[in-house]
Amino acid sequence: MKVKKDRIFVITMGLVLANLIYWFAGYLSTITTNYTSAYFWAVLLADLFAIIGVLWLLRVYKKGRKIEKATKEKETNKED
């Protein structure tokens, strides 16, 4: 059951990341014509922080899976 939850988590984070990048690109193209708007800068900055957060979360998740796999292999080797 854990594998299914892991797969759903990764797929969801991928979709969230794709959506954030899409909106970031849209606001980035808009801000080139309206660079004095504080709203567009705030949304652009918020999108950037969210993208960095999702990438960080996926990185931590990947490290955790690696550590879990290494621990499981050590336990398996001890039993043999």
C-alpha cells in the first residue's frame, strides 16, 4: 500500500509543479509589459517560492526513500 501512496504523492507533486511553472511563465511574460505592477511582482515571487518549495520537498522525499532502501538492504544482509 505504501508504494501506491508514494506514486500518488509524486504524481501530485509533479502536477502541482507543472501548474506552478505554467502560471510563473504566464506572469513572467505579463510582467515584461507591466513591470510597475506590485501585484504581478508579488504573484511572480510567490510562484517562485512555491516552485522552490515543491522541488525541495521532492528532493527530501527522494533522499528519504534512498535512506529507507539502504536500511532495508542492511537488514536483509544481516538476516542472511
